[in-house]
Amino acid sequence: SYEPKGNREFIRKWYNSPEAEKRYIDSGGKKEDWISTREYINKNLNSVKVVKPKYQIPNMYVGEGAYYSPYYNTVIDHIGDSYTHELVHGTKISNELHMSKLIKDAAKKYTKTDKSTGYDYSPSEVHSRIMDIRHKYNIKPNEVITKERLKKIKEDNYSSFFGKYEEDLFNNWSDDGIIYLLNTLAQN
């Protein structure tokens, strides 16, 4: 298996941290749901494969970077800039109802347009982008993001090729919404 180091471990540390559990419970989730969700995430994270293909797999979209194939339970890499994002898809965490509801409710309140549904607002995409930001900027589970920190992240992100996933988040969500997501979502 071809895979850069650090991405899977970063995700695993987040899901298994006491701070992530506290966020989950503080946001209205139940402790017993968090325990089963954490076990589910760890199991799925362990099973996701990462490959660098020699050829295109039929009927699969090739974008820039990597993409996740649910059918193959595999992250397919082409450039290598989005492993965290795609591995989070592989955890299947968007199936977790509490987290999904938090994101959908936040989309109604914090998006910049009247559209609060669709691909860019789906729990799976939003969650993956939030995790990608946390990994890229080494945000710890107990860290609280301020407006000043978000401003620095956005300035750095827009000057970077690797900011394409987050750019959609920054363009579609208000700063208050992004801060809410970074500081509230437990399954980070």
C-alpha cells in the first residue's frame, strides 16, 4: 500500500482524544453514541486502502489530487494533496446522525447563499474539509479557533495550491460558521 505518513494517525488521534469526546457530549451527543461511533470510525479507518494507480479505474472520476472510492474502499491518489480529506470519507462518519444534524443545522444558519444543500454542504464534504484544515494547520482537539486564527488560515490557504477543497468552504460559509464547525464538531 502506498500512503504518505501522518494522515491516518492524525485522524485516529482526533477520534480517540478525550477532547473530541467532550465536544461531542457538549454539543448534545450521548456518551454511549460517541463510544460506538469512535469504534466504528477506527474500524473503517483501518480498512481503507490507499493506492497510487498505474492506470485509471473504469467508471471513476479523476479530479485533481486524490479521491475516495466507496466501491473499492480505497483512496486513489494522483497528486497527493488530499489524503486526510479522502480518508475521512473512508471513515463513513457522515453516517453518524448527531454530527450530520449539527452540520445541516449550521448550513441553514451560516452559509453565505440561500443554498444550504447540495455537494458543498453535505455532511461528508463539510466534515472532510474541516478535518483537512485541522490537519494542514495542526489544530489540536483542545484548541479553540478565533477570528484572528481563521483569518491567518484563510490568507495562507488562498496562496496555496492545496487550498482547493477548503476554498469552497471559505466561499460558501461565513467566518462565524467555519469557526463554529472547527470548534464544535467532535468527530474531527
